[in-house]
Amino acid sequence: MRIAPIAMAYYQCEPHVLMNAGALSSQTTHGSRLCLDACRYFVALLAGAFKGASKEELLDERFYETFSSEARIIVHEYMTFC
């Protein structure tokens, strides 16, 4: 998957920069909002791992919500939809 190099390159950046880079990297072939949000989520998980987050922290259902305020909005939208 081509998202891992994005996480490696941007993991020390601000979360919104990292997540937007992940989405932009996938936009050409995965243009739906759901796919782009999944890429934002995955790049955040990878960045968390690169920064030393434990397995338990990464798998915690609140990890993504605490990663950035943009992530909280995405999670809220999908939880309301489901």
C-alpha cells in the first residue's frame, strides 16, 4: 500500500498535515470520501506506531479521536451515519 511511505515522511508533522497527505496520496484511485477517511485513519495509526504508541493505544477506539480535532469530526460523522 502506498500510504506507509506517506506516514514515514510526515509522522512528525501536525496531524492535519499528515492526514491530508494520506488522503491526497490516495485520491487519484480511491476518490470516495469513505476511502479517503480510511486513508486518514490508517496513516494516523502508522504515525502513532512510529511515535511509539503501544498496541493497546493504537487499538483503543478513542485513539483516532484523540489524534486530532479533524479526526473527531470524521468519527462523529460516521458514528451518526451508522
